[in-house]
Amino acid sequence: MTEPTSTTHHTRSEPSNAEDPLGQDRPHSARICDYYLGGKTNYLVDRDVAQAVARVLPAIETVARANRSYMQRAVRYMAEQGVRQFIDLGTGLPASPNLHEVAQAVTPDSRVIYVDNDPIVLAYADELLDTPSEDRTRCVQADVTRPDDVLAAVAAENSLDFDRPVALTLHCVLHLVPDAEQPHSLIGRLLDRLAPGSFLSLSHCTGDLAPKAWQAVIDVCAQHGICAQVRTLAEVRHLFDGLQLVEPGVVLAHHWRPDAGSSPNPLGDRQLSLYAGMARKT
């Protein structure tokens, strides 16, 4: 993968203070993903990890782009089903089109709350909120592993009506949540607060098709202090237990309701090892 030139990235120097409150001195998954998407908000520590991962999984940039493409299709679908409220967990850094832009293109009155635990994501929240739809788009700080805090932060905004359906999205987030944190239980606690008719949409990296490459990715991440865990198809399906899956169920992301006329990805399924699915709370 060709590294973007330095003009496409912030050129601020790496801070040496290990207690840097923004965490610019250590890699972060949101900024690594930003690098893969051609963004500007990443640092040398992030690019070092991103490039190390790309050496063991050259298709990782395409995986990141497949995830963004799935997000757009999924959000359009939920908006077309009448959902007007969205909670996006693990927002990451701005990468247009953002979720609120997709939802509000379908229904301008859609309300979106972005949730992330990274202070740099919050520092760049102005890029999300400085729009004509500012009153309908918010960003709050909370951690997906603390669902009560997530719900409290969202409720404090007084923007969403929990008595009406909400779309809960966790796109490329749960592979950063280990089994010890019980991701299925975390999802359940979040969905318990949401009204019937709400949706869950998620995407998740898998080692099913290229186990050696993904183990190498996990090892690279661990060497840099990032905990990552891929899951099997059965394990990803388990995250939807108790919900009504939307057709075609849990599939590789680029196979989930592809846009009409889109051509198959030349890399093939093995390279795009990302499951995606959506389900409805009845």
C-alpha cells in the first residue's frame, strides 16, 4: 500500500509526555482507521501500526472502505424503514459521508448521537456538528463497555425519544471488545432501554477465511497495546440472539444488500474478512 504524502496528514510532532491527555503518544484504533480511509487526523504512532498491519494483511484498507460502504447502505435501509433516531457507538473520526449525512439525506429530521471514548474524536466533533443540522446531531463521550454510562450520556442530551424506535450501530467496534467484557451482554443492556421496532446494525472482523493473516494482525496490535479479537460467523450471529435478523442475515459486508449495479470486489471474499448484519427488536 502506498503511504500518503505528508501533506495529507497533520504534521504536528509526536508528544513525548506519556501522560498526554489526548493520547497522541500512543496508537488508537480510530486514528488508524482514519489513515486507511485517507483521513488527515492521525499521527506517526498510528501510521506505524497501520503500515505494520498492512504488511501482514494488504487488503486492510479495502476492509475499512467496505465497512464504510456497509454503514451507508445499512443506515439508508433503516431510515427507509421509518427510523428517525440513531445512536452510533464507536464513532471514530469524521469521514464523509458520515452517518448523520446518510440518514438526513433520506429523512432530514433524523436525529443522530455519536458516542466515542476517544478525546481526539470529541475534539474533532465540531466537524460533525458545524452543519445546518447541528440541532439534530450530537456527540457525547462514553465507553461501549459501560452501557449504563452510554445510555445516561445519550439521555442527558434530551434529543432522542426512547419510547420510539432507535437504530443502534456498532460498526467495526466489537472486535476491540474481548470476550471477558461479554459483548453480547453489553448489547442486551443497551437494547433493553430501546423501544420495540429498534434496530441493531454491526460489522465485525473475522479470521474465518484467512486465520493466519488475522492472527498476525492481532499480534501486531498486541505489540502496540491494542487489544483485538476476531470472531467466527457463529460468534457474530450470537450477538443478534433474541432479535429478528433482516435478510440476508449475517454475511460478509460486501454481500449485505449491495447497491444495484455495483460490481464484485476483485479482491474476493477471503480478503474482505468482515461480517455484517442487522436485526430488529420485536
